[in-house]
Amino acid sequence: MKKLFITLLLFPIIAISQKEHSISTFVNLSMPSDVGIVYEFKGFNLLKNSKKKENQSTLIHIAGSSLEYKENGFSTTGTGYSFGIGKREYLGKEKKGWYFENSTVYSSIEFSDFMFSGTYSYYSLFNSNVGYKTFIGKNINIEPFIGYMWKWEIKGKGDIDNKNIDNLVFRAGFKLGYSF
């Protein structure tokens, strides 16, 4: 796991040969909630014959996650991580204004309370957002967004049974970044 985390952190350095980059901090207000960083770059095509659009970019995010677990009047909060990779497409020709994005995400959250412990994990192929990217000055950007995520849960470990956690999660958040 440590090697995967280091690789994800170094990926932006590997992709630095691109011309358009943005690195942003973000807050996602949902359950689970996330606080992390997103790296946006010009992107690459997985298919040789597909045309690269100038208004598309690739996203990589790493975040700390927290989730409140409630069952029969008992409540506890777990913490963990999430990471994902996805694509964004802007409605205009430039990389600003309205956009749609979708990411594939994996997350694992650990619960450790004096009477309750376990692990909740999921992956999501549908982690979609609609947002608006605008600039303050030349390089600082802000992005409010809303969206949803459909989670496929991995069987819980320990006291986690996955029955008390919603699979469909509506999201709202905010990104603050620097473009270069």
C-alpha cells in the first residue's frame, strides 16, 4: 500500500511534460466525506485511434476520508483514504467554465472504537460531478461542484455489515487550486 501511495504522489512529476496542469485542494461534503488533492493534466488517450479533444483532461485524486456509522442508536466515526482517476470534459473550448467529470474511485475506512472495530471498503465506477471552474487572477482557480456516487461495497470486516450505509450518495464540494 505504501508503494502505491508513493507512486500516486509521484505521478504528477512524471506527467510534468504536459503543458496544462492544475493542482487543487478539495472538500467533499457527503458520507463519506473527503479532503484531499486533485491533479488535473492535459491527459492521454488509451486508444490509439481516438482523437484527443482540447477541452478534456485527466484527473487523479488522493484524499483522507471519514464516515459516520450508525446502528441501533450507536454511532462511531471511521477514517481512511480514497484515491481515483478519471476524465473531465469542459463545455467550452478552454479549460474553464462548466464541466462534467467522472472518476473511478477506491476507498477504505477503518473503525476503531473501544467496543466497535472493522473496515468498510468500496469502489465506484460512477463518481460523477458537474462543476464550474473560474479563475481569480491569472493562476488561482475555484470550482464549486455537485454530483453523485454509486458505491459497490466490498464485504465489511469486523463489526461492519454494510447494511447501514447508503450505496447512492449525493455530493457537494469545493476546490481551490493553482493552474500552471
